[in-house]
Amino acid sequence: MKHLFFLGCMTLLLISCSEDTSDTMFVTGNVKGLKKGTLYLQHVPDSTLVTIDSLEVDGEGSFAFKAKLESPEIFYLYLNKEDHNDINDRISFFGEPGNITINTKWDTFDTNAKIEGSATQKKMEEYRKTMTRFNKRSLEILQETANREVALTPEQLDSIEKLSHKNIQRGYAFALNFALNNKDSYIAPYIALTEVSDANIKYLDSINNSLTPEVAASKYGKALQNFLELRKKKK
């Protein structure tokens, strides 16, 4: 299996040397401890999850995939471990042209993944790191309410509700500002579409109008423009 993986990587390398690969993504890596299963490279071109390529693993967790891109977008590395367990089986990452490496472990597949080679993925990780704090705080507020032995008074419930609402607003504000401050990154329209699409349209317009020409012409840049046009028609 190691020889097959080596030959696969060499094939990708030879192909990359003989043709224009400026719009091609090469995804390689290793799933430590994986002895048997199937890996799938997937994405959502429109609204349906589609498998681009697959690889059966038998004794060695190394893999190599190749995909043509119209522009950077979210991809998924899905692992069917053949253990009848759907937990920890899909890694999402921002794919873009060039070499991307994904190294992880079979038993903590999606939580232990180290992804390198994508500048947009780094931005995504930076964004998620902060958003995790807001989500954690929301969970703490809910737990504080649920763990009370004595019923809360209307005043206490109102106070907790205001605290929860304030935390959510702070999360929204961070997401909007992150997109605005990264107008030259493909992460900006993606956040606008997937994280704060129900925000005040003037804020989404600000993000859309601030995008660099290259980002505006990308998959998510065009989708954001179309989304805003539809929202405005419904007003």
C-alpha cells in the first residue's frame, strides 16, 4: 500500500509538471491508525453534496486527491470507517489551488485534523477560534438556567435572557467585522452567507461592496451578490 501511495503522489507530481495546474488543488495527507475504510473528497457545487473522488484504504492511512477549482470553496474529507458510527467522520476545509495537506487520526478524525497549505483555511480557523468562545458562553448561560434547584423569578429570567441576547449580538458583531476586515479573503463572502445572512441588509451590503474584484468574482462572492439582490426584491 505504501508503494501504491508513493506511485500515486509521483503521478500527481508528473501531471502537475506537464500541464497548467494554476486552478488545481492537490490534497494529500495521512489518517494515523486507519487500517481499513474509504476516504471521499466532496463539495457542494450547488445545493447537493457531491463526491469528487474516493480512495479505499487497506492497511495504510495515506491518501492523495486532485481537483480542479473555479475558485476557492469549502470541501469535505469524509471517512467511512466501516465501524457503523457516523460520529467524527467529516473534515471541512477551505480548498484553493496548490498543495494542501491534511493529517489526522482515525479515532478523532474531524477534531484532531491539522490542515496546511490554504491561506483561507487559516482565516477560517482564526474566525472559528473566537466564535467558539461566544458559543461556549451561550452554553454556559443555558446551563446556569437549567442547573438551578429553585425556580427562577421573572426578573432573573429576564436578566438571563438579556445576557444571552447580548452575547449573541457580540457574536454577530464579531462575524460582521471579521468579514469587513478581511475583504481580500474568500472567507468574507462565505461568512456573510453562512453565518450572518439574516443580519441587517445594510451590513451585508457593506461587506459585499468592500470585496476586492477577485473575491467578488469568486463562487461565494457571486452567491452573496445574488443573495442580496433577492433580499432586496422581497422588501
